[in-house]
Amino acid sequence: MSFSKSITATQLSNTINQINTIFQSSLPYNLNLMNCTDLGIIVFENATNINIPSCESINNLWDGQTPGTLGQVLRVMSLPTGSTRNSTGGNAPLNKSN
């Protein structure tokens, strides 16, 4: 599952700067409040001005945003003009471990 949107050189530069700022701030990893899915959504939304709906997965152990729920949200959300969705998957290149 992938979701693509063209961005300008300025948006790319801003995205890289934002990622660097987040990492330099030493923001603590928190499964409920700031995990890998949260970071990806924040960076994506700021780069594209596309709002991603909540991807929270509520269960007995914790409730936070998850990659699996993000995939489900991306499959059904309305796409803005100029965006594309690939729901058929792809092929990862071979690596030295294969």
C-alpha cells in the first residue's frame, strides 16, 4: 500500500529540516503518544497539507496510532487532487541477506 503526492523542492527541504529538528529535540519515543506512525503522519501532513484521519488502534494493552491502522485508513480515505494510491503492492529489491 502506498500513497503518493508530488511536492515541490521547497516542501522537500522543509520536510528534511522538520525531521532533523524532531531528531535533534530528542523527543522521547512513546508507544501511545509519539511512535513511528505518529512521526510519519506529522511529517507527511506538514509536507503535503493533507490531513490523515486518526489511526488509533484501541486494545487492552495500549491505544496509539499503528502502521496497520494507517494502512487501512489510506486504503479508504478520499485522495486530494494530484495524489495516487497503489494498493496492489510492489517488489522490494534483493539485498545481501537473500
